[in-house]
Amino acid sequence: MSEAILLVGGKGTRLHPLCTYTPKPLLLVAGVPLLTHQLARAAAAGVTRVVFATSYLAELFEREYGDGAALGLELVYVTETEPLGTGGAIRNAARHLTCGPDEPVLVFNGDILSGLDIAALRDGHRASGADVTLHLTRVADPRAYGLVTTDAHGRVEAFLEKPERPEQIVTDQINAGCYVFTRSVIDGVPEGRVVSVERETFPGLLETGAHLRGVVDCTYWLDLGTPSAFVTGSADLVRGHVDSPALPGPTGDALVLPGARVDPLAVLSAGTTVCEGAEVEAGAIVEGSVVLPGARIRGGALVQRSVVGREAVVGTAASIIDAVVGDHAHVGPHNELPAGVRLDCGVRLPERAVRLSAPTYAQ
């Protein structure tokens, strides 16, 4: 397997406002774009050529990666003018594949952080003679995912998309968003229209008797589609809970990128990343958070499990807990942003505008 299709067309609406100016796959996770971690793992498994299926802010992908030479890859960019769904996007991108009909093609989503052994998935696909091999994982609460049942030999029996009733939860195995297709199967997907690979392609293949193989792999897996998952994934990379050849520094309690400034009297912990050009002043405490390029954390501020956007400012003695501060936003001194708050890009909060505790004006 030397070719892959990478699905990166989504708008990242669940991550608002982080994706206002940046596509979700290009958000910095442990200091580099999420895609860089994925591409590095694919390259390590023997992939040499990747076709990007893009849509939202499509031009930014080529600006980031160019021809792919820096990653040891050949990259091709395909942009959807109209949304085609997952299956339609795969079929549209397949026009740019060069492999033969019997060759395996890796297909993966651009918002997943995973420790999957891609080479083993490919080798098992070849050995089994499957038409499609799906990476499956197990989760405690599968309601938000597509369920996949398999027999004792790993052959897929049925698909159930996002169960709505308790009796529909017949397994904890979910579609983990990474597949190996035999090229000829992709060529059989209808062209030029919306196709859902989960709701149309896979069930249709089952109906025709195709061999769909499910591989349950319970190594690290995380969908980075929400702010809490985003900061968790970044922190897990920094602390070494999941490996990545693209991590731009040693694992540990914090990762400070070149060009960032952190005062010796600031405290960083729990897998925090401070990106280039960002500054953390004396007395600030930053735990398990992502501080994006150019952001400022002023003295005495507390930032826990949060994202501070590009060029944003968290003022003196402010606290940000399980929250998102958008790019260029400004949180004035002594504000207290509670869990779940998302401050939009460019918003400015004056001093003490948001409080959970009674203000002490002697501060």
C-alpha cells in the first residue's frame, strides 16, 4: 500500500470558534497540525502518495504542506465544489490515484488521533482477501458513533449509524474512521453525487456479499471534534500517552516551542503546549491546555484544560477553565470563564465583566 486518500473537507463546527480561520485538521495539536501527526504515521507505514479530499478553506492545506517533500510524501489536492459526503469525496479523490485495481488504498479521516498500526491493517487486508478492512475500536458510550457488528472471524455483519434508542446499542464496536479499500471497490462508488460511505457504500457492499473485514484495535483512539477532546489529545501527545513521529520535542509535563517565552515563575503542567510567539508571565498557572501562537497569559492567570487562540490575551488574575478563547480575543483582568464558555474571535471582555465569585476589589 503506497497510496492514501485523506478526508479533510469538514468545517469543524463542533470546535467553534477554533475553526473560524483554520480547518480542523490544521489546528495545532502538541505544537504541529493534527494532520502532520497523521501523515507522519502513514509515511512510517509505507505510504508515499496521499490525495487530499478538501473543501472548507481548501487553499490552506497546500499552503501548509506544498508538494509534501518535507514529509517524504507526494501530495495531491482535490477540492469539492459541492459537498459529496464521505463516499462521494473518496470517489472524487480516487480519480487521482495511480495504483492498479487490486491494490490496497488507505482511507482515513483528518480529525482522528490514533495509535493504530497502519502497516498491520494493510497486511491483514492483503492476507484476508477482503474488499474493505475497517478499523474498529470500543468505546464506553457508543451513541455518538456508527456501530459495527462482526462475527467470530472478524467479518462485518451489520452497520448501525448513531443509535437513537437503547435497544439499538447491540455492540460497543464503532467505526474508527480508518479503512483499507481494494482500489476496484472505490471505483464502484457512484460519481458526481452525494454518497455516504457509512450509510450507503458499506451496507450496499454487504448486500452484494462483499467481504468487509473489521479489525478491533483498542490502542489509543480519540476523535478531536470537540474542544475538550482537542485539549485532551494534545496533552496526551505531550505526555507520551500516544506516539507520534512528528512530536516537535521530548515528551513530558509541558512542551514549549521555540520562540515562546515562559517566565521561570510560571507553572506549566499536565501536558500543556505553549506555541511559538506565545508568552506566559510570572505567576500564571497553565494546566493541560493549548496556548496557540502569539497568545499572552498575563501574570497570576489560571488556565485549565482550555484553548487560548492565536494572538489572544488572558488578563492578569483571570481564570479560564474548560473553555475556549478565540483568536484575537481579549479576556480582561479578573474575569472568570467557567466550563463550556466559548469566547468568539476578536471579542473583548473588560475587566471583571464575567465573575463566578464575589469580586475582591482590593486585588
